[in-house]
Amino acid sequence: MQDLLDILNEGRAHVKVEMSAEDLKAFSEDLIRRAKDELGSMVEAAKKERMLTKTEVKELFGVCDATLWHWANKGILKPVKTGNKIMYPEYEVRKALGQRNINIQAP
């Protein structure tokens, strides 16, 4: 099964593959398992990621609610809504800070 994945990863333009239904099923099950594993690790990482409140982000950047709203619309800083709260993943805040040398303190 790894041979088929190697062929696909090489990016050959036109490839015809002939396989049995059993092999196709095994290949699709392997792809689904890999996707689940990858998604599971991403979800676990997201659960561990520290979230900052809107107030914390405003203080870090020295901006108002309207600026955060504009940044969200422009894709500069993407908030996450949790119920009725607006939170910001720390990695998004760090990305937006860019070259600014602002230290994010843990509470």
C-alpha cells in the first residue's frame, strides 16, 4: 500500500492504477485512519493552546473593540467564539504581533 502513496506523493501527472476492491478498501481505510490521527492531534493541540480574552488582546496591542473587529474582517487577527465569549488563540496573537517585542504573560 505504501507504494501507491509514494506514487501519489511524487506528483506524476498521469497515472493509471489498477487494484483489487480489497486493496482499494485497505487504501481508503488507511487514508481515513491517517486523517483521523492528524485531526486528533490537531484537536489535542488546540485544547492545550492558551486562549486570550478580548480585554487582554486590547491591552497587548493598545487598541479598541473597533480595531479588533476590523482586524478580524481583514484576517489579521482571527477570534474564536466560545459561547458568547470572544477569545483569541495565543498563536494567532503571537502571529499578529509579528516583529513587535511584546511579552505575553501567563495569568
